[in-house]
Amino acid sequence: MDKVDIGQHISQQFNAELEEVRNRVLGMGGLVENQIANAVTALVERDSELAETVVSGDYKVNALEVAIDEQCSHILARRQPAATDLRLIVAVIKTITDLERIGDQAERIARMAIRLAEAEQPKNQYIELGNLGNHVREILHDALDAFARMDPEAAVAAAREDLRIDNEYNGIMRQVITFMMEDPRSITPMLDIIWAARALERIGDHAKNICEYLIYLVRGKDVRHTSLEQMEKEVQEAHKK
Amino acid sequence: MDKVDIGQHISQQFNAELEEVRNRVLGMGGLVENQIANAVTALVERDSELAETVVSGDYKVNALEVAIDEQCSHILARRQPAATDLRLIVAVIKTITDLERIGDQAERIARMAIRLAEAEQPKNQYIELGNLGNHVREILHDALDAFARMDPEAAVAAAREDLRIDNEYNGIMRQVITFMMEDPRSITPMLDIIWAARALERIGDHAKNICEYLIYLVRGKDVRHTSLEQMEKEVQEAHKK
């Protein structure tokens, strides 16, 4: 079974509810992707106004988390789902927690963008940050896409991309430290660059968590705390069965 | 209703299962508290050996998360809990995610302790870090205690303590930045102090999350994304009813 078939329910109504929850998660994911994109653009382009919209928009992400959470609790209480349906609800409850925390990181980046827009700094760190931001957004997009298509292979591929994020993050870190040592006056603004890079790296981790929940949901196998190689093996073996 | 009465179930067996889950969460919490304590001691005392035990002990935290998660899924599938029982299971699923992430932060601090044990640095930053570490551990302890006693007032009090953590964290940050500016050679080791302080501050946030889940569990009210004042009001109003 390559894709989870949630289409064969006795209750059409229940089907529609599960579908609605999935769509709301994807909608929340799209909103969060947008928040990241705007936060990173605001940082790179020194656009405080755009950054303000990210900060003031975070409440929408929070509200969606609370709403979807409630919907999941209602479904658990009234529908008493089992097997894949139950795993879907548990995966959703976990996924939206990570999406909400990604939203918090985007807000954090936006706040730094506001501070950094006022500081006088060379632009090269921003270019690296912009690249890191784009890659992080791609991973989140791929993770959500894997979730939309219930595709564990795509989830493993997205999780694997997180390694690239870690390398890019370490590269920025080395560069920033050199810069700080050469010019101690740059320490305070450089620390903001560090926090922004750190926030992006954390978003990559959250995206990877979402991939792991999806694999658990489709395969019924908990792949957290295992290596990428093990994760790939699990998915391939389940494929052969 | 001041405490949740989970003792009036038709099924004694179900009762025992819920009790077991709660005890396992508290056990996991105790283990995580211990990991923080050892990580901070290792950092302050420059004890690499102790730090190694924290790093090698993290798998136990991870294993508990996976095991409790599975137990919760089984209970959801077989027992189809409703109302408070359902909220307990959802709160547990969320709480153990935060406990696992706290474990990761403790491991992170331990890794820094290993690196910092080799560096030559004045001790004063370590004292501040040690204090911050103790306060963070206290908050987590209070949060878990509130969970054990199902006491939302205690949860609000613990959540309120997180503000003190943030202040202490900001104090350390200011101190470290001054230090870096005075002596650029200290930048690399000082960054490790920053990461350790940051990790402790994050643990405080996770402990606060646990408080919020507990309030949701007992009061049936979602208090995330609200201010401490609102949280307190919710708990007090529910108390009057």
C-alpha cells in the first residue's frame, strides 16, 4: 500500500471531517510558509514594514493551532477513530504544534529584521541568510507536500535535506565569528544574525519532525530518534511488503 | 471542582492504565530533571565525565517518549476515552514531546560542557549559568508537581516563574556581550556560554508549555497564546464556579 486510503469509510461525514482537518493543516502550513518568506525577505531587504506584518500576523497561526486542536479532540471524542484514522489525528496534533513553533521562529526573525534594519552592516551575511531561509522554506514546503500526498518517500527525502541546512548554518556561524573577531564593534548586530540563522535552523528541525510524524502516520512505525539511514530502510522495507 | 477526580471509573482496569501513564510521565520528568541537573553541574564544575553520562543517557528519555506515546495511542484506540480522560491523554502526548525536547537541550548543554571544560575562562559566567540552571530545574519540577497533583493554580505559579528566567537570561546575555567586546579572543568560548544560556531559557519555555497543557487538562480551557494575567483569571474564575 503506497498511499493511505482514507476514502473507504462507512461514514461519509467522518471522511469529510478528516479531509477538512487535513486541509486545515495544509492551510496552516501555507500561512506559516508565507510568514517565513516574509520574515526572511524583510531581513534581507531591510524592510521593517514587511517585518511588522509578520509580527502582527502570528496570532493567525496561533488561532489555527487552537482551532485544529479542538477539532481533533472533538473527532477523538465523537468518532473514536482507530488504526490509520487515529494515527492521522495524533500526527495532526503533533504537526500543528511544530507549525505553531515555526510561526514563533518566523516572528522572532521578523523582530530581528526590525532591529537590524536600523543597524549599518555589510550585506554579505544577509545573502547567506537569504539562501538559508529559502532552503528552509523549501524543506517545509516539501514536508507539507509529503503530508498532502501521504507520501513517506517524499518525507524521507525532505528530512534528508535538513542535513544541508545544518551545513549551511555552520558555514554562516563560522563566517560571523570571524567577522566578530575582526571587528568587535560588530558583535551586537552579528549576534542578531546568529539568532536569525539559529531560528532558521530550528525551523528545519521542525520540518523534519513533521516528516517523521508523516512516516509514522503512513507506516505505523515510529522513526523518531533513528538515523536517516534507518528511516530510509524502514520506508523501503515497508514498500516491499 | 478543585482536583480532577479520575477515581470514579466503571473500569478499574482503565483507571489503572491512566494512572500508569501519569506515573510514567512523572518518571520521564524526573529523569529529564536529572539530566538538566547533571548537565549544569558538568558545565559549572568543568566535569567532562559527568557531561558524557548526560549525552549517553539521552536515549533513555527518547525511549520513554516513544513508549508513552504508543501507550497513549493504544488507550485511545481500545478505551475510546471521553471528556477529562481524553484531555489527559492529549495533554500527555503533548507533555512528553516537550519533555523529550528538554532532554535534547540538556544533551546540548552537556556537549558544551565537554567543549568548555577544555577552554581557559574566568568562572563568573559559570556561576550565573549555574543559578539560571537551578531556577530552570525548579520551574520544571514545579510544573511536574502541578501535573502530579492536577493543580492548575500551581501550574499558573510555575508559568509565572518563567518571567524570572527570561530576566536572568537577558542579564547573562548583556554580561557576555560586554565580555566579548572587551576581549575578542573570548568570543568563541563566550558563544558556548550563550548557547548554554539559550538552551536553559528554552527549557523554561517548555516547562511553561507543560503548565499550559495541565491547565487545559483540568479546566478544559485552552490558555496557550494568552497572557499570564488572562491565564490566572481563567483559573480563578473556574475556581469560583
